[in-house]
Amino acid sequence: MQCLTGALDTLAAQDLKPLFGPAVLERLRPLLVAGNRLSAEVARTVREGELTQAAEHDGKASMASWLRGHHRLSQGKASRLVRNGRALEQLPALAVASAAGAVTAEAVDVIAPVASAENLARAGAQGVDVAAVDAALAEVAATRPHAELRQVVGHYLARLDPDGTEPDPTESRSLVTARDSNGLVTGRFVLDPVGGEKLLAAVESIVQASRPAGDMRTRAQQQADAFVQLCDNALASGDLPTLRGHKPHVVVTIDLDDLMDTSTGGAGAGRTGFGGVISAAKARWLACGGNVTRIVIGPEGQPLDLGRSKRLFPPHLRRAVEVRDEHCVFAGCDAPSHWCDVHHLLHWIDGGETSLENSALLCERHHTRVHHGFRVERQPDGRWRTWRPDGTEILLPEPLLVGA
């Protein structure tokens, strides 16, 4: 252990700045192998601690609880370590590959269900050569992509219990959300294979259909935007179940002074129905296509007067805008009309009319851009032009003519 600590200290003290690309990769390769070997040794040690009830020395009932309490591991990570230790004990070929650094801890975690007591009993009852399965899975884990390993293990487990009860897909689904200190909504979801395929198919359809010129978004950003677009489409359809006596919609409360003051972003000026805090600029953007209700509040916070809700763009006017513009008018974007909001070219809060002449179709991404300095303008000939915040125009390349 002293030698290991000393080696790690030496590595940590090395200055990486003088290294260039190939040298960085050469340094990284043995580190990844060493990490695999350390993970295997940790799992083996955890298993020995489980067998000898070592956790009781510190007053803990199990190795999982000791890992959580003494080394601040998450419940999931601690459970995986215990399970991996058991699997390496039952699958010697996998244990050898792991000890050599050829197999990652993540791969061991995928293979671990093969070594569960239930699946080992099934394999024994069917005369399965577990040693051969162990060797084959170790080779796949060491030589093939991780996604392929998942498929191989899943295929083996499915054939091990071909007549098993078809699981209820809803039992494995979960969705947990939270809001962080910055107001961002974070979360984790787990879907069964069929449910996951439905989500991936829906998201991918929007990702592939929304790829404007010059798009610099990462894959993760594209998928997140597509997921929000799915929600927009569902909310706009009007087919969702009633929520709190109304069709589900996004609710934002903001002071009139903050809404009208376009000189600043108005950070933290608006509050959403589910407790989020947004800027006045974002509230102005949401109000482009929403209902606006005036409520007069007294000095002690009590409502004194409630005005009628006013729909800024009624359905007949929206249809006219859709027929004219057909898709998002931002330069280089062809997002379809049903993905778009109707935007006031001169904002309604500044006296802009809700009219065909003062409107434009913009997808969510470009609607946000226009509310943060970009500008679109319709020319007398019906063409749309787009300017950046610095006043330069976004120009698309001329199409190439093939042949003469």
C-alpha cells in the first residue's frame, strides 16, 4: 500500500502542461488499465470483508453500509461493489481478466447478474456450462464495445429463463426530478426497453428534423432541446388531461414594472407555477404566445382587481402567420410551424400591435435568440433577414449550380 501511495503521489506531482496530444494519450492508456486493476482489487477486498463480516468491527451491519458511512459512497455504488465482488468470486475467468486490467468495473457490473444465485441455479438445472459462459463473457468484455457486451449478457439471461413471466414494464420505470440552487431542473429516469425505445424514437425524430445551418450544439444539447419540443407539442395540442381545473400550461407571475423594463434582463423577476425563478426577459418571451391576466395587488399583497385573460395571438391570427411563414423565419432554420411560437416584432408591452404585419414564426431556440439581441425583419418582397446583436447580418451561402 505504501508503494501504491508513493506511485500515485509521483503521478499527481507530474506537470502535464508540457505534454502534447500523443504523449497525453500514451500516459492515459496505462492509467486506465491500472484503474481497472484497482477496481478489481477493491471488489475482491469488499467480498472478503463481506465473507469475514469485517464491517462489524466498525459497528456496521454490512459492507454496503460501511462503504456508505465510512467512505461516502452512494447507495447504488456501494451495492454495485458488493455485487461485483460476489460475481468475480463466482466467475474466475472474468476475475483474471479484471485483475489484468483488461475489463472495466462497468463491464463487471453488466455481467454480475449472470453470477446471481438465482441465475446460477437456473444454469445448473439446464446443464449450462457456466465456465464456458464465464470465459466467453470475459473475452467479449475485454475485446468488444460495451454496448455489444450488454446485448450478449441480455441475450444469455433471456435464454436462461425463456418461459419466465413477462415483466410489467411499468414496474421498472421511474422519473425523479429536482430543482437546483440555480433554478435548473435536474433528474434521473429509468425506462424499460420498449418505453425507452419510444422516447428515443420521438426525440431522435425532432433532433434530425431540427438541424439549422451553423448549428454548434452538442449532441446532449440537441436531445435536451428535442425533449422540450416534445413537451411544447403536447401542451400545444390541447389533448393532455386537465390539471388543477385547466388544460396544463406554463404559469409565470411577474410584476408589471419588471415586465415592461426592457433595459435589463430582470434576473429573478418572474416565478413559475412549479416554483422556478426566471428572468423578466424569459417572461417576456413566454408571454409572446400566451394568455396575459392583469391582477392588481394591494399594499399588503392582497388581490384587489382581477382583469380578464387576453390571448395575445388568437387562433385565427396564428393560422394566418403559419400560412405566410410556413416555418421558423430565422436565417438557416426550417423548423416546422407547429414547433414555433408567434413573436411580436415590436413587443406588445412596448405598444406593438398583435397583427399579421407585426408577427413572425420562430422556433424555441431562435425565439430565445431574438429576445437576447438578434433581430428578424420581413422585407417588402416577403423575404426574411436576420441580424446578430452586433448589427451584422447572417447571410446564407448561395446554392451551387451543377451543370451548365
